[in-house]
Amino acid sequence: MFEPLLLLVAAAFLLAGFIKGVIGLGLPTVSMGLLAVTMQPSHALAIVIVPAIITNIWQTFVGPYLRDIIRRLWPLMAGTVIGIWLNAGMLTGPYARYGSIVLGVLLVIYALTGLSKFNFRVARSDEKWIGGIVGLITGVVSAATGVQVVPSMPFMQAIGMEKDELVQALGVFFTVATVALAFNLTSAGLLSASTALPGAVAMTAAFTGMFIGQAVRSRMKPEVFRRWFLIAMILLGLYLAGTAVYKLWA
């Protein structure tokens, strides 16, 4: 009964790690989306959280921009932590059954935003106060779904970071956000010995996928892969939301 779960976890994280290796992000988003098809988002997040923290820590220190990133993004990160703590319990409380719907809608919004290539710019003088608001919204959404890409990702693109700096910034931001989520999960009793084995399988599969993805990245155009990835996220999001709505009304 336990083996099918481990196979699902391994497959989900192998794919999620592969995508992260190719385009630099997507591990929590993809793994949460795939696991939430067969389990509650709270249980999926309990498996996702440790591999996400470790892979993001690795990404945090690959690059020379750490000091500048912290100086520019601390309001975004502080707002996210506050939003996560304020919304603690959303994954396990009476509204937890709506988590799959919210996660599905979030995946669709994230993918449509990426496909539309909608661009906007935030002036340097406005970065901090806008970043704080964006962080607060991201934290509230993250506490309910386990996903931190909206609206934080568009904001980081809007402040004009260079490609390598943006990849490192994503690692820093996601590390802070996932650590804050880990405190929520620990308080709710979801991080326990029962998640250790699935977490270990997930971590091994994630790093394997990342190494394969990094090798593939040098041989293909990341933009082509990213486009098909976003289309797949739309389909997955619609499936998650549609299935959850059907269960609520059935």
C-alpha cells in the first residue's frame, strides 16, 4: 500500500527536478500539482517541503549576488513570511478542502501570465513598498496552497534583475518562504517521521531530475521547453480545480 505512494513521489519529483534543471524553477509548483491529484495539498506539501528547501539553498549560493538580492528583496521576503504566519492553518483547517481548487486556479494564472509575456516595470524607488505588499499577498496564497510563484515571480521579473541574478534571487526567496511554511507544517503536526521516507525518495528523485535537466538545457532552447511546460500547467490546473469542484458537489 505504501509502494505506490513512493512510486508516485519519485515520478513527480523526477519530472519536477528535470523542469527545475532546465528552466531554473518549478520544483514545488510541479510536484505540488502532481501530488495534489491523489492527496490533500497539506499532505503533498509535507512531502515537498524538505526537498524544496534543500534544492533552493543550493540555488541560493550559486552566484555572486546574494548581498544585493537581500538588500533589494528583504521587504518581499518579510511580507511573505508575515503572510504565511497570518494564514497559518489554511491547509489543515475547515477550508482545507478548497486548497486543490485554489492551487488549480493558481497554476492556470501562473501559466497564462508566463505565456502572455505580459511585461511591466517597477521603478527602483518603489521596489520596497510594492515588494512588501506583493510579499504579503504571496504569503497568504502560499499558506493556502504551498505555492509561492504568484505574484512574487512577476514582481522579481518587473524589477529588472539580470538572468543569473534572477535565478539566484528565486533560490533565496523560495528558501525563506519554504522555511516559513515548514514552521506552519510542524505546528500542525504534519512534518513527522511518516514523511521521512517519502521525503528522502523525493529528494533523491529531485536531484536526479535536476542533473538530467541541466544536461538537456545545454542542448535545447529553454524557451521552447518553457512554453510546453506552461501549457501542461494549464491542463494540470484545470484538472485539479475541476476534480475538486466535482467532489464538492457530488
